[in-house]
Amino acid sequence: MTVSASPRSSPFRIVPAIEVLVLSAAIAIAFATYFVITNGAASHALLSPPVIALLLVANLLPAGALLVLLGRRIAMRRAARMPIGGRARLHVQLVALFSVIAAVPTLFVVVFASLLFQYGVQFWYSDQARSMIENATGVARTSYDQMLRRWQDQAVFAAADISDNLQVKLRSPEFPKYFFQQIYLRSLSDGFLFIAEPKGASREIVQVNPDNLDYRKEVSQAELDRLRAGTASITTVKGDRIETVTLVPGTTNVFLLTVAISDVRVMEVQSKRSIAVLSSYRDLIAKSRSLQLKFNAALLAMSLFIIAIAVWIALEVADRLVRPVGELVAAAHKVATGDLTARVPETKVQDELGTLGTAFNQMTERLQAQTGALESRRALIEAVMSGVTAGVISVSPEGVIRLINRSAILLLESADDTPVGKPLSVVSPELAALIERDDRDAIVELGQGNEMRTLAVKITRAAEGPILTFDDITGQLLDQRRAAWSDVARRIAHEIKNPLTPIQLAAERLQRRYGKQIDPEDTTFARLTDTIVRQVGDLRRMVDEFSSFARMPKPVFREESLVEIARQTLFLHEVAHPGITFSLECPETTPPLVCDRRQIGQALTNIVKNAVEAVEANPGAHEAAIAMAIEPGDGRTVLTVSDTGIGLPAARDRIVEPYVTTRARGTGLGLAIVKKIVEEHCGTISFADRPGGGTIVTLCFDTEQLAKLEGGDDLASSSSNSASSAPVLVQNRT
């Protein structure tokens, strides 16, 4: 582009006009911003992220341009006082360059930070977040009310059952036992059945009172009058006791007082905390717009400050670099291309540039002398690194691999034998993430599933870039886990061995004392006591082997009925959890499975127990159900257990490892034992999400391989016969 006339005066005529235009634009935009912000100032709603970002950029551009123009004026005045011509142009170029370098990234960072802030907090100020917090407060209160209602309903139901049998069993010697069952089968702690006499007197009929309570002090006359007036029940919370008194249906003066022990105070405290959180959230909503404006104003001020600093630095640098530096630049280019013989002519005046030239010449001489030594040293380092078993990687500040030994390539399983010159994020994203986090020591897991490896990484940070050294410690971690497993096994064996004998003796004594008094047609008592005796025997054998070898007992393979084992497992949990529907689906003719009946039963018990806990932890499920299915096939048998619980955790790939648990009091050994049992039975275990919510656990056994393992001793045979002799029954509960 050419200018025909007045090349010197033309810029001076154009620049003032530009300055006036930019100043006018800055003032106009400032007023427009003020009107946009004050419009609807009474509202606490946030400005939309695009609007606030647009206002920020609109104010930043003219303000930054004013700073650049101001720097240009200062550069022109400095140039006027200096004898060297053309220096004003260098000042202007440096000001423009530094301003662009500072302003462009600053602009992007400011816009990004503003949008990130807006979109980051937008959810927390939205109706959805407010509804979520308000609903959480309601849920806390509802949970507290539901806990009280549960024990209130138990008392009312108990009173209804007692009313149905009051006239028939009241004078029977079995009535206290019947009343005892009503209290304890409903998980109640204490119970009192009494008659309220006129004038405040009362007469006790029967009681279950392990806490030594005085029911006369627990129930007031006013509460009895309310119950006579038609109130269904009255519940009172006293510390950790929830007391409920109700009138027995069909009577006018027979009352039932029940006591339940529950940590109800925790629910009450949580309810109060949720209310406090909701109040704080509403205060934050009221200040949302003010915080938004303050944040963006701070971003604008900081951006302008950075641009001003850049202009000032440009002026200072221009003052120091006006003198010729071309020779230094040319010599530096030669050195950059590998010509270490390049030198700068030394000046007689040893000023800053003269000292710089002398230092540059000394540097190139040393570089030339040291290049040969560096080459030989590099060859030595590469030879040493090739023989080191640990992986070593040298990375440039830009994240590019400069040096890597053979061990590192093998540990990372890199498909490329020569990854030098490639970004570390491409070869190993996990190691690249460690460098970005400024870590010095870390543990990294590579691979997936059974191929996962664990590396111990150390990072040494230097000016030329970080250096990573790492070793494969997968085997060490496995040995630690096995040692920990062995220690836990010994501790478990020690802790559970002592109570086994009293449990077995108690079950046998129950059989001898009450076996003849139970109705012969009711086989539940016999089945339960037989199950206790049989399971205690299995536990005793397991504990003996744990104590001797600190490992799982060696399986004894026999042909067993997998259907019978499944039915027995479901029956045990069905009796303990009547609120859950249990079901078993299998063909009418299911072939037997060669297995260790005791270990397979233990595995299924652990799986069903986990399913029960998952269902109980999901009170909002449409149906509380656990379904087991057996599908025999060609050369394999598949057993699935599905539940309607809370589903699998996020770390689902590690739930079968020892000591990995999602429960506050879990040991993390249940699924690890199940996995070991299944693998010893030539099988696999897998986990999947159930459609509609819940979990599906699948056990797949190779029946052909198991058939080759058939054989055992008399002890295993007698255990199998004893286990199969007890009749079992599985029913669906609705």
C-alpha cells in the first residue's frame, strides 16, 4: 500500500481521529453496559452467559485499544528525545506486539473464565437445583416421619392380631408366648398389655419388659382418653425409644404399649441441617446477580492491568534494544542451525550489548567444546538406560518424548518401537496426566480387566523437562493382597471358632426340648434347627482349614442337585426377610452339577445376601424382589441372580477384589470368596445392570470340566447326604 503525499503527516492526522473514535466507543459502550445491568436491577436473576460475555468483550476491546494508543504516544515522546532515527517505529511495533500477545490470550481467557463461571453456577441458581435442595429437605423430614409411622403401624397391627385371639387365648397358658412372638417378630423391644381401670388405676395382663420399664409412668391418662375418643394410636419419642400406645380393637379399656429402639435422633438432626442448608442457599440466590457482576468486573480490571503491564514492558524493552542487535540475531540463527563457529564482533565499549556479545562468544566456544563430550555422554547414558529394568522417559517442556529406554516401551506396551518425538499424551495419557498435575510420586494403573498393570512412577522435574522413572509393582501389590487375605483368614477363623459349639448345642437342645411340642405338620422348626446344625458343621470344617492353611478349604467334588442348593439358600433368606419376594426358575429336569455342595451354597448365600442388602437400601423400588434362574445347556450351566436393589457401584470392576466394599461396615471379602469358589469350580462370574434398576449376577460353570474332577472322601459324601436330607420349600411372596 502506497501513500502519495505527506507520508509523515498522514499518520499524525489519522491517529488522533482513531483515538477520539475509540474513546467515544468506550464511553458509549460503558453507558450501554450500565443500562443493561440496571435494567431489572430489582431482580436477583443472573444475566445470561452470552450477554455478560458480550458486555465483557465489548468493554475490554476499546479500553485495551486506549491503553495501546497511550503507549504509542509515550513511545513517540521518548523517540523525540533520542538521537537515533527510526526508533519511534520500533517502540510502536513493540507496543503493538506486546499488546497483542497480552490482549489476545487475555481476551480468550477472560471470555472462557466468564462463560465457565456463568455456566458453572447457572445450575446452582436454577429452578432444578432449588427444587432438588427443597426436595432433599422434604425427604429428610419424610424419612423421619416414615420411621415413626413404621413403628406406629407395627403397634397397630400387633393390637389387631391380639384382638383376634384375645378372647380365645387370654386364659391359655400359651398366651404369654403368643404375646412374646407378637412383640419380637415385629422387631419391637418391649410390650405391655394392660387394662385401664377407672380413676387412673390399671391392671397388667401380660408384658415383655427386658428394659425394666414402668408402663404406668410411660402412659398418661390424657393419652388414654384420646385413644378412647377415637385416636388410632399415639407415638412418643423419648431419647432412642419410640413408644406407641393403642387401644386393642373390640375393647374399651384394653391397651397395648410397645417400645422400639431406634436412633431416631440422627434423622431429626439431619432434618434440621437440611433446613439450614436451604436457608443458606436462598441467601446465596439473593446475592447471585451482585456476585456475577463483581466477578466479571474483576475479570475486566485484571485484563486491563495485564495489557497495561505489557505496554510498559514493551516500552522498557524498546529502550534497551534500540541499538543494533542484528549481528546477535544472525549469529544466533547460525547456532540454531548447528554452526557453533559463529561469533559476534566484539566492540570496544563494554556496555550491555558489548557484554552480551562477549558472553555470546564465550557461550558458543563452550558449546563447541562441550558438544563432543555431550555426544559421548549421551551414548553412555543410552547404553546404561538400555540395561536398566525400570522404565525411563525424558520429556520436553512441550510434552514430547525426547528419550525412552527399552524397558519403558515394554512396560507401556507401546505399539510403536520408536516413540521418540511423539507426544507423551499419545503414547501414555496416564503418565501425561501426572505431569500436568505436578505430581512427584504416583501410582498408575494401565490396561483393563485382567490385563491391568500397576506402575510406581517417580517424576524428576528439571528446566529441560520432566524425567519419569517407573517400575511394574503389580506382582508386589498382588503379594500384599494375598498376605492381607491370609491374615484376615486367620483372624476370622480365630473370632468365629469359639461361638460355634454353643450355637450347635443350643440348636440341638431346641430340637430335643421343643421338637415334640411342635405340630408335626409344621416342618419349619425342624428345618430351621437342622439347617443351623448343618451350617455350624460346615463352618467348623471351614474354620479348621482356615486355621491350618489360612486359605479356602479344598473343594470336594460330588454330583449335587444345584436346584436343591438354590432352594435351600433362598429359603434361609426368605424366612429372615419376609418383605422381599423370592423366586426360583428352573427346568423340571435339571441335571446334577459336579461341585462342592458346601462351597457352592456359601457362594450363593453371599450373592443372595448382597442382593437382600441392595434391595433394602433401595426403599423407592417398585417391587422388592430377588429372582434366581438356572439354565442348563450344552457343556455349561448358567445360574443368574437378579434383584431390584440400588444397582452396581461406579468401581464395578474392583468389587471382587479383597477389601473392596461400598458399605460402611463391610469387610470386602464376600465377593472375593465367591470369585475364588467359582473359579475353583471351572466357572466365571460377571455383573450387569438389570433393566429397570438393580443388578444381575451371572455364574457360568463348565460342566464338562467339572465332570473330570468328580471324586472325594467319605466326609464330603456324608456332608452332601446330610445337606440333601432336609426338605426345603421356596414360595413366592406378594
